[in-house]
Amino acid sequence: MGHHLGSAKGCWLYMKARTALAAALVTLLAMPVSVRVAPAAEGVRTLLPGGSIRDSLAGGDRAAFAVDVPAGSAARITVQQQGIDVSVTLRRTGSSLPQHGLDLTSGVEGEELVLPPVEESSASWTIFVIASLPRAARGDYTVSFDLRPADDRARTVAAVRAQHHRASDDAWGGDAPSFQRAEAGYAAAADAALRVGDTALAAEATYQCARIHDNLGDQLGAIERQRRALDMFRSLGRRDREARVLNRLGDLSRKIGEVSDSERYFQEALPLARAAKDQANIADILNNSALLMLAVGRVEEAIDRFQAAIPLAQEVNSASVEGALTMNLGDGYFRLGQYDKAIDTFGRGIEVTKRLNLPWRTARSLTTLARAQFENGNQTAADEAIRNALDLYDKSGNRTGHAETLELHGLMQYASGDADGALETFARARPLLHEAQNRIAEARILTTWASVEIDRGDVDSALPKVDEALRLSRLIASPASEQKALYVRALALQKQNRLDEAVASIAAATDSVETMRGAIQRTELRTSYLATVRRYFDLHIDLLQQQGATGAAFEMSERARARTLLDGLAESASKIQKGADPQLLARQRAVQAELNAKEIYRAQVALKDGERSARAIGVSRDIERLLEQWNEVRSKLRGSSPAYSALQAPEPSACRRDCSTPTARSSSITSAPRAATRGSSIAHPSRSTRCRHPQKSTMSRAAIMSCSAARPTRCRPPPARSWRTRSRRSAPGSPRWCGNLSSRGSAASAC
């Protein structure tokens, strides 16, 4: 009995010990082997495997977490964004590398993923979670840490992620060698990620690689890679990154002159960015889409959009976007002839841009500043700025930006008397721009080059260049570039005594000027813009006089007088609406804006697909429909307010009668207050315009495009350029070469 009882007790003890051992084994198996929890540094919280910590951050805040990873283990750290956009930096404990974090998920939701490299010995890591926007509102996040045994795929994926992070750190260098290392690193990471099936990283690396190509001036290579990234992000359902890619594609398309593609990309990008609450990208899309407006001549709209977006960029404290917006705002003022205001705005933009430590961005900013200083007559300051810009472009390796700056440098060389040096500079720059398919810059340099050759008497060489510039300007639908090319072409044809062709060329330029002037609403901007292009009207009147069309020249001058009267009425705050229906006026402006946009689009489609293509015919039908609407509105305005119509379309009714006899022509012409150009005596006020209204119930498309509803303006004329006095004179009766041929500054796009 006693033996039996002892055996039962021993059995009971055995079973109890076995149960306790099994429980202990289950606990141990749930933990990685050789886990060592190292003491965390002050302010650093320790994360245990399987654990998570929820906390919050506001703009400017950061948090640090420590993890210990056993040998041969694959660690996975996730940061779930729950109202705050964060970047994450992974470093070996005690190391200062990498210097910069990664923000691979845009907006305030979504997940940031960190995969430490798999090591053959245990390793301690520190994870820094930082609010991406320095002024962001407080929001929550949750950081989690998991461990599992590493397999070959886990090792490869972690190694590729580390390679991508090194490429990102390289890109922050900002110079050519840094960009080249970053490009190679991103490309290798993208390829390796695709091979191992990490599509998310492959898409991100491809996107960043494309941005480096853009920084190096390779827009075509950038577009090809961004399109690949777009396909991958769409397959992943990553709408936040899709918006970023679409924004870059819109800006790249603008740079190579694909206006319709650019506009489409921006229209797709903005709703996606807003849905993701990606404030930095929203501001950048507004900047880049305003650049497109600037390119197609909608300058005032662009200025308004730049001004509206700057506070948003300041709110998110994005120096990249704020710097781009400020520089582009200055470019808008520059295009309208407000040089002092442009120089002041450029100065503020350069201070912001310098914070980025990107030499190519600073170089571009200095180039735009130099252009404004040159136009404003301060050649010494412009020389210094252009030298610094060229040095920085050399450092950054951006060949396209360097070539664009050479165009201005060549113009300044010519102004200083170094004609041979200027021509050599143009010859060096043009092939680089052509290779990069930077059509707007190529058109500018060809126009400037042709101007110099005309001034030197080499008209035969100049004409092919300006014809090519005109073709490129129309291809990219750039009104300002086209106007300049038409003006220079008219000068060349005048030299060859081909007056009919010269008149047609300059008439097209002045018609286009009137279209742009009509789209500008604010008083001071309208007149300052006309001050920059008044030489077009001077040449037009001079050519009409040389052609013997004295009546037409006089009529044009008289219309300019009428427009000057309207300027005076506007200055005194007189109401020129004269009882016109405000709804009709608003409808007229809306139809005209749509008509102008359609006309630009039709020209681009016709150049690409042909006048008889299906797309061109379809757009032409839309234009005819809008034309009917415009004529209908004009007719209603004419009926409801004859006084308003008379102010908008003043008719020099006595012109043809007074000019019908030699005596009348002589007395009319000699009473003019000033001569248009040397060799012509037709009066032409400085704020002149060309606005022919036919005596018909309806008007042609060209007439509408050149007769926008005017809101008169005034401003002081631009200061005299002292360097112009050094320009060589042409034959008697011809206008001198006008130095205001330099291109409007290069546009800045946020990085």
C-alpha cells in the first residue's frame, strides 16, 4: 500500500513537471533565439518583438525607438500614419548614417515600412520617426516591430532597401557626381526590386531615378521612367504616389512643349493629391500648372495662382515649392515688363532656394535674376549673376540648364561689343538644347541668334533660324516666343525689301499681342505688358508707311490714340461699361477665354497631326461653335449698350475720307505728335494697339482673337537700356535692332 501511494505521488509530480516544462517551451519558442534587449539611450524608447507603441507628433517633432535584432533574423518595423505624415530614418545604434530619412507614403495616412539588413550577428538599431512637414498639425501614429527567421528573399529585399536609401542620401549632395551616383543607385535598386518581387520599392526607385534624370537635364529619359513608375504605382493602387508622378509628368511635358499632355496630367494629379491630403504636392501642382499658363500666355492667371499657392507652401514649410513659386511669380512680373518688381521677387526667391543646397536650382534662379537686371539696364550686376550661374551649372552637371543660360550670356556678349563671341556661344548651346528637345529654349536661342545676324547684315543666314524658331514656338503653343520670332522675321524681310511678307509677319505678331493684352484684367499689368512689346507696333506702322499704305498706318495710329484715351478713363476710375449687362460681359469673357484656349490647342494639333486630321477638324468645329456664341454675345451687348460698344471698338470714321487726298494725308501726318521710327512720320503713342473691327454683324475668328475686351492700363515705361546705344544702325528707314529680344526667364519647378 505504501509503495502504491509513493508511486502515485511520483507520477503526479512527474506530470506536473512535464506540464510546466511544456509551458516554458511554448514561451521560449514564441521568442527569437538569443534576444538581448540593450539599454536605450535617453529619450529613446525600446520596442520589443511583437510590440507596438502609439503616440502623436506635430510639425517639428521627432521620436526615437530602439530595437535589437538577433543574428539571422528578418526584422520588420512599420509606422502607421493616423493623421500625420512622417519620414523614417533607420541607423545602426551610434551611427550618424544615413543622414536623411525616407518618406515613401505621401499624405497623412498609410504605412511607412522599414526593413533592417539581415546580419550574421545580433545588431541594435535606432528608428527615428519625424514629422515630414515642420508646421503640420498634431496627428497620431503607431510604430510596430516584428521578427521572423530570415530566408533568402528577406535578405535580398532588405539589402535592396538599404541600397535605395544610400542612393537617396547621395542625391542630397546636389552636384553632378552626387546625382550620377544617385542615378546609378536608384536604377540598380529598381532592377533588383523587380527581380525579387518588391514592386512597391521598384516603383519608388524608378520615380526617384526619373527625378535625377530631370535634374541632369535629361527630360526625355525622365519622362520614360516616370511613365514606368506610373504603371507600377497604379497596379499597386498607390494613389498618393500616382499623384506625385502625374505632377512630374505634367511639368516634364511642359518643358518639352507638349502643352495638351501637360494640362491633362495636372488635371489628373490635383484631385488625387487632395484626396491624399498631400499638401506639399498640392502646392507643387499649383506651381507647375501655373507655369503652363505662363508658357501659353495666360500671364495674369499664372501670377494669381503663384500668389495663391505661396502661403500654402509656407504653411507646410516646403522650401523647394516656395522657392519655385516665388521665382516663377517674379518671372510673371518680368514678362509683363515690371522689372523692378521682378528683381525684388527674384531676390526673395533666391534666398529661399539657397536653403535647398541644390546648385542647379540656385543657378536657374540666378539666370532669371540676371535676365531681369539686364533688361533693367544694370549690366554689371547681370554679368556677375550670369557668371555665378554658369559656374553652378558646371558643378551640378545640368547640361540643359547650362545651355539655356548660354543664350542670355551670348546676348550680353553682343551687347558688350563681342559679336563673334556671341555667335560662338549660340553655336555651342543650340545642339545641346536640340538634343534635349527643349523646344522653348531652342526657339529663344534661334530668335536671338537671328537678331544678331540681322543686325550684322547677314539676313540670309538669319531667316532659316527665325523660321525654325517660329515653327518650334507654334509647336509648343508659346505666344510670347511666337510674337518675338514674327517680329524678328519681319525685320529680316524688311531688309530684303519683301514688304508684303514683312507686313503679314508683323501683323500676326501684333494680333497675338492684342490677344494676350485682352486676357489681362489688372490695369497696371496691361500697360506694363504693352510697354515691353511696343516696338512691334512701331515696326508695323513703319512697314505700312514704306509699303505706301498710309491710310492703314494712320488708321492703326488713330486706334492707338483711342486706346490711350481709354487708359486715361481707367486711370480716373471712370466707368466704361456704360450700362452694359454684367452677365453679358461675364459671358463674353468666359467664351473668349475658352475660344483662345481652343485656338492654341487647335494650332498644336494641326502641327502634330495635320490640318485635316480628325482631331484638328473636331477642334475646329468647337471653335466655330464658340465663334457663333461670341458673335451672339457681342450683338446683344451692341444692342443693349451702344455707348459701351463704341468705347470698346472706336472707329476713326474720318480716316479713309481724310486720307483720300494727298493734302489731307500730308496735314494729318505732319500734325502727329511723334514719329514711329526713323524714316516714318506716322503718329504712334507708346501704348498703341492694333484692333480692327470690321463693319459687319459678325466677326472673324482672327478679329476676335485680336480684339479682346479691353481694360485700359497705365504704368511708367521701362528704363532706357544704356547698352542699346552701342547697337549698330541699319540702313536709313529701317528700325534699329532692339535689344529687348532676350527670352523671358527660365521657369522654376519645385524638386
